[in-house]
Amino acid sequence: MATYVILSQVSPEAFVNPKAFRDLAKAVADKLERECPGVTWKDSYALMGRFDVIDIVESDDPRQVRRASMIIRSIGRSRTETLPATPWHEFLERI
């Protein structure tokens, strides 16, 4: 399976109360589970910086990863940047 990193920057208009972010995150997760069965979530982290969230996912279908990114954009009201990622040891073996 290929690994991808999805970086998200949540829009300031996405929610008024920070506690409402939980509801927003649940809505995104529920839709991703229903509509992107070919994407496996490995981990997610909150960030402090230009991006708010990093999701690390795996999939054999880049179309499903693109769909997941679009769901995060639309439901999560976020800007996203999706990057393919190669484990460091694999990268070193191939150069």
C-alpha cells in the first residue's frame, strides 16, 4: 500500500466554539468511513503552525485518497495538501 500525508488548515469560519470542532471532526470521520473504504487511517496529529492537522493514510487507490481530501475540504471546511510519502529506508534503498 502507498502512504500519503494529508495536511489540513481549518478555515476560521468552520466553527465558532472550539468545542464544536469535535462535532465537525466526527462528521468528517463518519463520511470518510462510508465513502472511502479503500483508505486506511494510520494516524492523525494536531499541529501548531501553518497546518492544523496531519493525517497519515495508506491506500492502493489514489482516487480514494483524492476523494478523502475533497471530503476534508468540503465537510471539514479546510484547505488540504496531499503528498505521497515513501518510508525513509525504502527511499535510501532505491537511490
